[in-house]
Amino acid sequence: MTRRVLVLNGPNLGRLGSREPDVYGATTYAGLVDVCRTLGKELGFDVDVRETNDEGELIRWLHEAADGAIPVVLNPGAFTHYSYGMRDAAAQRTAPPRPSS
């Protein structure tokens, strides 16, 4: 069974490759998505990569993950600096326990 993982990106990540490439590099957002999905597949994950400039949408995605017990990789971008709502939503999302080896 393939496990679903959400990779959630905040504001301006869709501009990768064209936004300040001297700071953020030349990899485009599409390139980032490809890397995430390829690596996820190699590790047995179905990776759903999303990007939004809307704080409310990112919070709704975190709620979706919390309600569905879906693991999340979160890059909130600029929301890191001021979004209490996103912080509260992320606090609801806890990773399921790792299976014992």
C-alpha cells in the first residue's frame, strides 16, 4: 500500500526559478514538484505537492491532513513570520506513530 504525503508550500514558492535565482536557485517550482514526487515514489509514498499564496487555503489543507491523519512536509514561506492561524492549524497535525522495527 502506498502512503499519501502532502508537501505544502506557502507564498511565492510558485515563483521558484524566476524569483531571485541568486538567492533561491534556478530550480523551477515544476522541478521541485518532480523531485518531491520522484523521491516519494522511491520511498513508497504518493506525494501530493501543493502551493498557495492564500493563508486560509493553507490552513484548510492542514485541517485536511489532521482530519485524515496524512503526513505533511510544510514550507510555509512568509507565513512563518506572522501567521498564528497557520501555527495553530499545524499544531493539530501530528504524525502517526512509526511502526516498530
